Amino acid sequence: MTTAAAPPTRADLVAADAADSLAQIRGAFALPDGVIYLDGNSLGALPRATAGRVADLIDRQWGQDLIRSWNTNDWIGAPARIGAKIAPLIGAMPHEVIVADSTSVNLFKLVAGALGLRPDRRVVLTEPGNFPTDLYILQGLARLLGERVELRVRPRAELASAIGEDVAVVVLTHVHYKSAERWDMRDITTRAHAAGAVTVWDLSHSAGAVELDLNGAGVDLALGCGYKYFNGGPGAPSFVFVAERWQSALVSPLSGWMGHAAPFDFGDDYRPAGDIRAQLCGTPGMLGLTALEAGVDQFAGLNMAAVEAKGVALGEAFISLVEARCSSSGLTLASPRAPTPRGSHVSFRHPDGYAIMQALIARGVIGDFRAPDILRFGFTPLYLRFTDVWDAVEILRDVLASGEYRQPRFAERAAVT
Ligand SMILES: *Cc1c(COP(=O)(O)O)cnc(C)c1O
């Protein structure tokens, strides 16, 4: 046990903002007044540049240049171009990343492809409580492929030892969407390789928030989300990483024409591109890609170690202030206390979590709720200030102490929580 440091004062946090080398990036985002946005891990905020970029796409590129834009405005190159911009943020080479489809669809493609790399094995290993779509996609794949696949779900504590000689693919989410617990990517990948398995890492809650070194960790395949820390807008396309060594062998089950070696030859037979483009399926959606590129461009030149350090420090301040100032509130920490195994969000449990989050949102502190009892607060390093943490905790303290969350209106469930 280490003794917790004294919680910061507001003056400490003012000083932390003044010393923050990332502080000026906040100005590049259009954040509404009166809102403390602690949900950038779920839907990233709007970059100021996005509207102009999308307007240019619509008015000039689509409106004036029309179909010529595939060449003249390099629409055709957008998936690989944006992938190459994401690559240095995740420790990949530019030609190892491409943007396509949704996270759910990319998981299907990569796990199906990974099974093809291990034709004599049928086990796909993952953990319970993984993000629902990840489990659902694996269940669908297992149903589709029948005898070919055995889906094996093992609790976190037993997972490493479950990577046996019969495992084809290990599928994990690097930073857990609820607890923010972080897997040791290098350790699991090394164990998987020692057993002859390949790894698929879901980086949805990691990319853009924590420092990643996919090649340093020996990762085979990975994917992640465009609308969370990459600020690509609601439903933005996802990105895919395929290590160079797998690019000629990995076969996408969605053998659409954009993944063909020569799509404009219009031949009858599928011939995969043989590089990262084989992960493309259909025609790239330029409206979504344009907004995603503006979101990813906010990271140009940033040092991801500094980005991670700020997110961790924001989370640290939040945990110590909540525990010091909301101590009799019934909140219990659901995230790792130590910073290193944590991502950039922090979760607390409370039996009235839903109503408390609704009351917070009504007061301008936007986080989210994850059933059955998790209050989740995202600390996006690019646009949050240390003083925002102070102000959010003061509002949380007031919502809890006053009991205002007990008002019936805060118990009404909306379709999306
Ligand atoms: C957000 C998230 C997804 C989202 O998948 P979509 O296809 O974009 O809906 C998938 N997996 C994880 C782990 C996530 O956090």
C-alpha cells in the first residue's frame, strides 16, 4: 500500500494548467459554454476545422469537381492517407494502417482473417465483459463458421494461462471500456506468439489517449474507433492495423472490389491487393472520412507520451478529489487506482449511478453511464483543463450532497445512455 498523496487544491490545478504544454490545443475545439465535457472517450468533441473541411468537400469537391474528385482531390487515396496519419500515433508504420468500415465490421474481418492464418486451430480466446459488440461479432462469426470455431471466454485473471497450444486468435480490448483497466499488450502478445497464436487488439479506448507501440509489442492485427479520441464525428469510420509481415497472407472475408489488386480492371475474379488496401471493402465514404481526417489532424506533431501523461494526471486528480470531497457519497472506484494500468477514463460505481449521471448532465458535466452501476468520466488530454476536474468534482459533490439526483426526472431512461 502506498499512502495517497494529499488531494490537489484549486490553486495546484490552476498551476498545472499554466504549465500544461498541451493547453493551447483546446482552442482548436468548438466546446459549448457551460459544459465540462467528460465524454470524449465516447464521442470526441468537434474540431473547429471540421465544418470548413466538410463544407469544402460538399461545395467544391462534390458540387463542382464531381466524380473527377476521386483523382483530382485524391478521394481514392483518403483511406490510406488517413491511416498513415494515424500510424505514428499507435506505433505503426504508415503502410500498416488504413481506414475503412466500422469497428464492429473490422473486428469481423480481422478475426476471420486471423483464423485463416492458423488453419489447424479453432479456438478464439477473449474475456467476458469485453465491449458488447466485440463479443457479439465473435458469436456471429462462430455461428457462421460452425465447427471451424470454438469461442473460448475466460476471466481476466485466467486469460494469460488460457493461451494454450490450441488457440488460434487472442482477441482483447486494450483499455477496458468500463474500468479503464489496461492489458499489458506486449506480455499478452508475447505469450500468444509463444503458443503459436495471433493477436487482435481492439484499441477503441486507447488510440489517441495512451502511448501505443504496436510494432514494439509485436502486435499482429489491431483496429480502433474514429469517433472517440480521434474526434472524427458520430459513427466515423474505423481504422485497421495489419503488421507488414501479415499483409500478403491475411485474407479479408469481405472481398469487395476496393480491396482488389486492380479494382479498375473490372475483372471477374477477386485478387487481393496484397498490402493494407486488402482491408478495404467497398467505396470509401468521403463525408465521414473528411471529418475523421480533420479530427486526426489535431494530433499532428504531438508526442503521445505527453498526451498519455496528461490524461493520467487528469484522472489522478479526479480520483483523489472525488475520494476526498465526496467521501460519504457511496461512490466506489471501479478503475485501477495506480495510473500505469489505467487508460484515460475513470469509473466509479454507485447504485444510483444512472440518476446521478443524469443530474450531472443537467448541470453541464457530461459523462456517461454504463449498466448496471458505472459512472464513467473521460479525461481527453487534448481539450480538458485541470481546473475542469476541480469544477466537475464540485458539481458532483453538490449533486450528491443535495440529493438532487433523486428527482424523478433523472430516473427516466433515454434510448441511449
Ligand atoms: C466504441 C467501441 C466499439 C464501437 O464499435 P462500432 O462498430 O463503432 O459501434 C467497439 N469496440 C470497443 C471496445 C469500443 O470501445
